[in-house]
Amino acid sequence: MGYSQDTICVQGGWQPKNGEPRVLPIYQSTTFKYATSEEMGKLFDLEEEGYFYSRLQNPTNDVVAQKICDLEGGVAAMLTSSGQAATMLAVTNICEAGDHVVCAAKVYGGTSNLLAVTLKRFGIETTLVDQDAPAEELEKAFQPNTKAVFAETISNPAGVVLDIDKFVKLAHEHGVPMICDNTFATPINCRPFEFGVDIVTHSTTKYMDGHAMALGGAIVDSGNFDWDAHADKFPGLTTPDESYHGVIYTQKFGKKAYITKATAQLMRDMGACQSPQNAFLTNVGLETLHLRVERHCRNAEKVAEFLKNHPKVAWVEYAGLADSKYHALAEKYMPNGTCGVLCFGPKGGRDGAMRFTNGLKMVAIVTHVADARSCVLHPASHTHRQLNDQQLIEAGVLPDLIRLSVGIEDVNDIIADLDQALANV
């Protein structure tokens, strides 16, 4: 029996048997006991499933991964220590030195830096592309050694809604998977697999946790990409892994090959695992995700309308507004709403933005986004302060841009605080 998203949020993953805890337990153990060496040996041979060390797998983590997998409609998922770790493992699971990635330019700054700077030092090249460009322009970014396409369903912080169909078509025409970060939309508002995306990543630190308590990330595989059909591009999945008894992941694990390799090989070697305590807290957040996302979106729409009509505001970008250039894409891919994050520019440029943020009382200035409490960030003076105005514009971050994460408080209180802060502009 298939359940709705709302029910999966509350009851997915943990299915207790008679006499077991009703609430998901925290398996706070690094290691697990077996009676014989032969039994443990089968686990190391990937002949049987089970637990032996929490860097690779942990019962609490696996339950939460399964819930996220079910919400996205995938076949397998894994948790990571952070959203950054999820991006890193998702890409390096299929890319190695000499390979190339096409990535949307307007993504989270940490993501573009990871791909274009850090992984470049490891021999993986990345071309950043304007996701709003026509397919003919995007086509020019692909190379014979391109192994993946990466983008965000809703970009952080610019609020760009991805034309998923356009990107999926290009990726598949070149025989590579489409990887989408679905952090802002969450599977409540967007299910990328339904539009042909192959792999989804999340920073569970954001809406999934929802309380700014637990760092975490997740990778979900649709199971739909045919690695064997492009075997020459993905030898890590389609040829023997000599570091694991010569296993060929696609042959042994079928649709679960991608996540199995990421766990058995990359998590084993890189160790970017999530703690069971954080997985437990993330699960508590997931139980109300469907309720919070609806409230975030409803509040954000009212705030966006207020800002749009405010005399001290120069511009607003929120795909939920009817006059947004991304409204049609949002209606197509996220008909029930986008997210609670919007961008706007107070009048007065960078100075006006600083005056506004300094005048806030309830809405906090924090290096975070997408939790229950309303908060703001001025990238030009915070996360991107090393860039000059021209570099900011090239990165898709205007000098006056304010990223406002609208929380689930009373929307009238949120608007009142914004209004009094704008009086300083």
C-alpha cells in the first residue's frame, strides 16, 4: 500500500515490531557484535546486509534515509554529515581525475566553489552555465569527458527555478545523469524524479530538520539511469572494484548500484557520515515537514506581496509572485508552492541593505536558512564579502541582495518587523 507524502513524513521509515519502541531509537553505537567471524565476513564481502561499523551504516541513519527515499520516490538513499558532503559524494561517486561536470552557475556558493575550485585541484573540471540560457547555448558546455550535470531545483540564494526538462534532456542526450539539489523545494513541493532527474541531493540541515539543530545531508537515487548502457563513462560502477573483492556494482546490486558504491567505497574511505543523534533529530523534523512547508510558503507569499508594494524596496524575486520571471516554471514543477526563501533589494544599494538588516528586531541575522524562525543574510557583507561588486554580479548575487528566509511565526509580526527596519533605509 502506497502512502501520501503527509503520512510518510509522520510514519515512514521506522516500522516497529511487537514490543519495540514506538519512536525511532538512537543507536548510539560505533560498532555491532556478531557471534562468529564467518558472519561478519559475509558483511565485508557484501554478501549479506547488516551493521558492523557506524561510519558505513547505522540503524537510525538507515531508517531516516529510507524515509527521505520514500518521500522522493527513489530506490535507495544514504545520509551524509552535511549537505556539502552529499554534493561531494554524489559527484565523486561517478567522477574522477580527467572528468568534467556541467553545473548551473546560480547555485549555493559552497557548491560552486566545491566543484569549480576544490575538485579542480583533484583533476575534475567544472563548467558553470547560465541556467536560463537556451538549450543551444548550454549544449556548448558539454565535452566528451562530461560525466554529470548538477543544478538546484530552486537556487540558493537567487531563487532561480530550474527548467528541469531542459536540463534533463541535455544530460540524457549526452549519456550522463542529472543531479538536482532539492533542498529548498523539498519533496513536499517538488519531486524531481517525476521529471526525469536521476539523483537528488539535500542539505537536511534546512527544511527537513527545520529547527537549526542538526547538520546533515542526503543522496537519493531514482534507480532509473542505465549505467551499463554508458559503461565506458562510468567504470567505477561497471567494472570490478579491486578495493572490494572485485565486485561489479551494477551487476551485483542493479538499481541500487549507485548508493551501494557510495556507501561501500566513498563513505568507507572519506568518512563523511552522519551521527545517529543528528539523524534522530532530522527525523523529528521530518515528521512535521509537510505542515511547516505549507506555512512557510503561505507566509512567504504574503511577505513578498508586502515587499513588492513597499516604497523602500527596489526589487523582489520570489517565484510565487505572478510577475516573477520564474512563475511559469514554478507552476509547472511546483504547483503547490516553492519555498519560504525570497530575495529582495532595499533602496540605497549595499548601504541600504546594511541599514535594513541592522534595524531588524525579531528577524535574526544568521548564516542559515530554511528553519522555523525567520532570518536574513546579506551575502555581500557576509558569505560573499570577499568579492567586489562586479564579482558579486557575475556570481548572480547583487550587492543589495537580501536573502530572507520567512519562518512559521505569525506573518503579521514578520511584516511588522520588516516594515520598521525598512524605515531606516
